[in-house]
Amino acid sequence: MKELFVSIIGVLFVIFATAQQDFRNSKLSDDERAQLLLNQLTLDEKLGMMEHRNPAIERLGIPAYSWWNEALHGVARNGYATVYPMPTALAATFDAKLVENMFSMVAEEARMKYYRSQKAGRHDDNTGLTFFAPNINIFRDPRWGRGMETYGEDPYLTARMGAACVNGLQQKENGRYKTLACVKHFAVHSGPEAIRHSFDAKVGGYDFWTTYLPAFQYIVGNTDVAMVMCGYNRLNGVPCCTNENLLVDILSNRWSYDGLFVTDCWALNDCWERDTVIPRHKTHATASEAAAAAFGSVVDLECGSGQDALKEAVKQGLIPIEVIDKHVFKVLKARFSLGMFDNEQPFQNIPDTVAFEKMALEVAQKSIVLLQNRNSILPLQPEKYKSIAIIGPNAGDSVMLCGNYNGTPRHAVTIKEGIVNYINQLPTNIRPKVYFDTACHHVDRKYRLPRDFDQRIAKCDLVIFVGGLSPDLEGEELKVELEGFHGGDRTSIELPQVQRDMMSKIKKMGKPIVFVLCSGGAVALDWEDKNTDAILAAWYGGQAAGTATANVLFGKVNPSGKLPVTFYSSKNSLPLFENYEMKGRTYRFMTESPLYPFGYGLSYTDFKHTDGKYDPRTRKFIFRIENTGERDGEEVAQLYLTNKGDKGGLQKTLVGFERVYIPAGKSAYVSFTIDDEFFQTFVEERQRFEHLGGIFIFRYGDQELEIKM
């Protein structure tokens, strides 16, 4: 009997000890569980974990998983999902808290779609919880087709909006993240698209540290961002994904980043492939040497299919197995942080999709920028018009609203539909008739106007022209060769001539024109500014863009968006697109006057900025904003700083912003604590920031305050 008791105790001890060593034991830390799982993997299984498509390990009950998913402005490429405005439009809200709340909803929807995919046995790309977003590259040139994916041209605005995206996606409960975010593309990447696999971005220290790196540094230092993705391009001769200075010296050592290092998709192929139609870097002799340069250093995960090359590099002794274990441990720990191997999966509550729809509308409304409003034609007063014409290539286009890297909305409201819906809710005695026609294509002249087009327009009292660009013309590495467009980028910053000709035709008929511009970035609008009565920048505004635009046009919503990019005049001199020097680019470095400056945006009311004061002890700047108009409204308070001692050509830079609601006739005080880094000067000779003191000028509204430090 005693022997039986001892035997039972022994069995129970073995069972208990085994349970304690089970990587599924949620009582253990994620580090312990990741190490336990790592210890059970074969070399081939480990290498499989270092490619974005992690294969299933059936003997351990581990399903396949793909790290590649997109959530640039909503869950993308996985069926129906809420489609929010593109990031340039999000940046135009100048509302970081709103953007964080929006991305928290994106994460909720992502969880719901992930569980549905798991239940259906789908483990392929675009079904997971790890997102290759946000894109925090600087929109340095309006010709870049992917600029719509970014938060504009300013490093500080980009940093704050990018951090909001990361914090929203990576909200945490009970130690588990909803989803994981990845900032990209590290670093110095903003076109040209057609040659991105061979392009060498040459950048000096001043521009590198004052423009291209600050957003990355801010997010790495102020969030728990899980992943950083290196870019396709070379930086000063070295491919970003094998660039020791970027990935090791700066990101790992100087910034103490210890998250996952991820390659852009098939970026390592650019290092060694030769017999391809696409020009490549060709910096390494073989695929295994390229793999060794990346994974032998700090890269943990390849978006691509280089497992064979990685295995060969290990076989040749180019990468020690200890380094492989270090990478795989980080990959596994990230999956544990999402609760993937927990018995009870987190975030199972069904999200409120009605809240998603409301958020899509709110963000779209706050992103719209009023650029021109001659004679206060807006907001439109419907009783003044018996008939309104809605025309233009973007008026009835629902696909355009979604931009790129998008999901499929359950229902999208085109701008034409939004206006018609608004009009149909009006009392019949003030309800204008509506005439609609596409009128012209974006670029070509193949559109055939109806025979009665001129007569129909002649009968209308107002024309709303909805034009601009399209994601079919600007975007990522597109096969587009049309006048003004090449490979996804633009070769002209002006509105395509065919659209201008159409508006000119209507102008000659004596009709007032309200121009709604849909685009991913800035367009030179010199003619439009002089010849139309009002201009709205509505961007690629997502599924609710039509409703949002109508609400602004008719005054249900007071416009409050501000430009996150400079709208250049066609007369402004832009440097060559391939030149990455910042001199002459963006509001921070240009000395010419643009058509509409960064931070610009009109309202249906007026705001006055006064009483600026700076306290050097607390580094706080405070000023007063008064709504002197007759309508309630939101103003985006903006504070800029000029360092008179800067030798790099920096004219001024944004150091604070806040969206403030102010009723008519009321005022509010705003206060900003200025980051110490803005009082430092980059010294080229020593390649570092230093406190040199001198004269600094604060600018707010049309006011300025000079201080000496």
C-alpha cells in the first residue's frame, strides 16, 4: 500500500512538473513560455518562425500564422470592414486623441475578424493581429504617390499621429495586446516608386536627424511599438534592411529599441537578385549572404520567402544558432503577448459596429479643409438655388473614397449621394433639383458628354465640381503612364488639364463653382483659387466622405481641418524629386510663399489669437483664442518655433497643437510644454544636437513673440 501511494505521488509530481513546463501554462510569464516553446522546436521549425508566414506545427498543436496584415486606416484586404479616411486626412484633423480612439476601434474590428478567420480555418495573409502600420515616412514632396499613407510633411505632427495609431492598435487588457503595430519604412523613404528597389537616398546628417528620424525616435521612445519595418531603398549606399548604422547603431543601441525588426516584403531579394525586369540593389553575391547580413545582425522576421537562403546561411556557419534562437524567442514572445496560446482567448466581446460608422463620419468631417470661400458662398443656403449640378470624375466614385490599403466598406456614401441625401431631407419648398453627370475623366479626354449637357448646366444656379486625383493614378508602384503621372508618382503637381478645362467651360457660362478636391496630397490650384468660388479639400475620405462633405457644404458642420502638407503654387520651385535634401521643401525649409501654407484652413467663424506668454522655468507657452464670429466652432491651436541660430535652413517648425471647441463670442486659453529638443541646434561638424542659446521666435496665429535664451 505504501508503495502504491509513493507511486501515485510520483505520477502526480511528474504530471505537475510537466504542466509547469507546458508553454500553454498561462501562470508562467511570457518570457518563460516563449523559452519553453523555443526549446521544443527543431531548426527547420525555428527558421519557419522567421518568415512572415509561420507554418503550422501540428505535433505541438500550433496553427499556421501570417504576420502580414494591413490597418493603415481600417482593417484591409479581409472582406467587409470599416474604411476610415486616409492618413493624410487623419493628420488634417490635428486631433491625436481622436485618431487613437479610431485605431482602438480598428483593433476591435480586427479581433472580431481574426476570430472569424480562425473559426473558418483561415490562417493566411490579412487574417492576423499584426499590422504593418503606421507609415510615418515624411511626405517631403507632393509628387510621391504613397504620400497619402503618411501623416504629412511635419515630423512633430507625424510623430504624434503615428504614436496615436500605435497606442490605439496596441491597447492592452490583462497583459494582452489587442493587436500589434509596426512603424515603417525605416528610414528615409518617400519615392520614387518606379525605382524604389534600386534607389539610393542620399541624405546629409542635418536632414537625416532633423526631418527623417524624429518621428521614429519619438514613437520608439514614447510607445511600446512592437515592430519596426526597414525600407526597400538604400540609404547613402547601403540597403536599409542590411544597414548596420540604421538598425544597430541608431535603432538598437542609441534608442534602446528591443522590439521586432521586420523587413519590407521581399526587400532582401533586392540585395541579391539579378536576372529580373525590376532594377535591384545587387549589393550581395548570394541570397544566403543577404540573409546573413540581415539575420546575422538584428533583423528578426522577413516578410518574404527567404527561408531556404536563411537555412543555407546557417549551414554555412554565417549565422550562429544562438542568434537564430534570439530572433525566434522575440517572435514567439510577440505571439504570446497577443494571447494566441492562452486557453481563454482575450477580447471576445462583439464590438459595436454602429460606433465604427459614427467614428468614420466624425473623422471625415474633422478632416475636411476649407481652402477658399469667396464672398462667403459657403455654407450653401438651399433656398437660393432652384437647381444644382453635381459633376466631376470623383462625384459618383465610391472606390476613390477608400484610397489604398483599404478594406471593403459595407456601404460607402459617394459625395454625390451625400449631397442628394442632404437635399432630400429639406422641406420641399426649399429643395433644389439636382442634375448629375461625370462630365469628364480624371486625365484622358475620352468621356463623351450627353448632348444636352450644356443646356442642363445652363439651367442650374450652382455647380459643385468634384474632381482631383484617384488612387488609380497615385499610389504604390503603379503601372501608370499618363500625362502628369508615372509609376504611381506624379510628374506634375497641377490639376489635370481636362478637369480644369471643364471648370473653365462652366466658368464662361457664368455659373458659380464650388470645387471639392479629392486627393492623397497637395495639388497646385492657382487657376482654381482665382476662378472658383469655394474649394474644399476632402482627401480620400473613407466610407462616410459623402455625408461628411455634404454636412460641411450646407453648414451642418463648421469646417475645422488644417493642411498637414503645403499646397504649393505652380510658380514655386520644387527641387528634383530624386533629391532628398530638404532645402526648398515643405513649410519648414521653403522660402517662397506657397498657395496655401501648412496648417492653413478656413472656418465659418473667425478666431483671434492674443496674449502669448512664455515661462522659461516650465518651458510652457500659453495664449488666448477668441471666437469673434457668429458661429460656434473648433479651432486648431498651433504653435511654431524659429531658431535664429539654426544654420541648416530651417525657417520654423511645429512644436505644439491642440483642437479646441470655442462657442461664438467666447474664448479659451491653450498651453503647450515645449520639448527641450526644440531649443537645441544640430551641429553638422559634430553630428549632434547642442544647446547653443540665442534668439527664438514663437509664432501663433498671426502673432509672434521673440525670446532670448
